[in-house]
Amino acid sequence: MNRFLQHYLQRRHPDVLYHGNRSRRTIALTFDDGPHPRDTPQVLEVLATHSVHATFFLIGQSVERYPQLVKRIHQSGHQLAIHCYRHIPFPMESASTLKGQLDQSRKAIAHSCGISPDTIRDVRPPYGFFIAKTLSMLSDWGYRLVLWDNMPLHFIQPTQRTINQILKRTIPGSIIVLHDGHEHGKKIAQIVDVFIPKLKAKGFKFVTIDQMQNTTIGER
């Protein structure tokens, strides 16, 4: 996301999390569009190798299709969050439909892992697209909207360029977005395996969105 646009949106919507504390060298690695049986297991193996915990924004329909994979994500110590139920921009859904789909996604995630639905609050809308009404409804329903400040276009460019972009754009508090599903995720594990140790060597510490939220409240 363009930094000038991000700054404008953040001033306009201060309750949306675009990044963490800029004075701390903590960063959050996040994944959208999963779970996916081809990509997600590979990503989990790489994350375990590097002792990194990430946040997975899951698609409800895929959660219902692959509950054991969701359970594996949870048991590996990663945070679970909601991307959507079906990949349609939130403003295109009616309020009742959107709430029903978010609640259904949350219940499916919770059921897969044997946890309380109330522990799943973070939401990232498809394409990052929302309007003021969307934000107001999410807040009323008890959800928190999470976006990003570092999303390389890995789905339309060479792997090395993606790695270079991540390394160049990551700063204290960055939220990195990658995709572990469909055509977007074929090389994600390889990409993650390369940039994690390089960012660690720069002194960055990986945290979940929950951990980032806890150190960011009142500091944005």
C-alpha cells in the first residue's frame, strides 16, 4: 500500500490496524486465502523451522472443507483470524449476510480447534476494501479490522523480486501479507524460508497480530 494513501486512511480510520509500534522492531507475518492443502502445510513447516508464529486470515468455506488443517495451524501456535466466508468485497454484501458469514466463519474456525469463538476477533476484508459503514458494523459486532503496510505482489512477479521488496519495505511495526491459497501460494513457502532469517538478522522479531495489538493500543 502506498505510504501516503496509508497515512491518509489511518488518519481517517484510526481504529483500523495498518501497522504496529514504529519504535519497536516487531513485525507481523500474515497469510490470507487459506487454508490450502498444497501451500499451508509447507508454510507451517518453514515457520516451525524458524520458530516464527504468524497470523492466518482464513476463508470460511475453506475452513469447513479442511478443518484438520485449521486445527494444525492452531496447534502449531499461530493466531487464527477471519478473511471472509467467500471472497467477495464486504460492501457488496448486505449487513445481515455479512454478519451471518463472519459469524459462520468464526464458529467453523472455533469448532475445528475446540476453542471459544469469542477468541477470534480479527478480520481482514477481501482486497482490503471497506467503507465507513463496514468499519462501523464490524465494530458493533465485536470484530477488529486489520490491514497491512507491506504486501508484495508475489502473485504476478518473480520470486526474487518479491523477496527483495519484503526486505526493502519492512520497517519496525510492519504487517506483511502473503497468500497461501490458489495460484497465489505455489512459491510462498520458498519465499518465507528466504526472508525470515534475513529479517531476523536485521534485528526484527516476529509477533502475531494479537501481540502487536497489545503493544500498539494508545500509541497510534
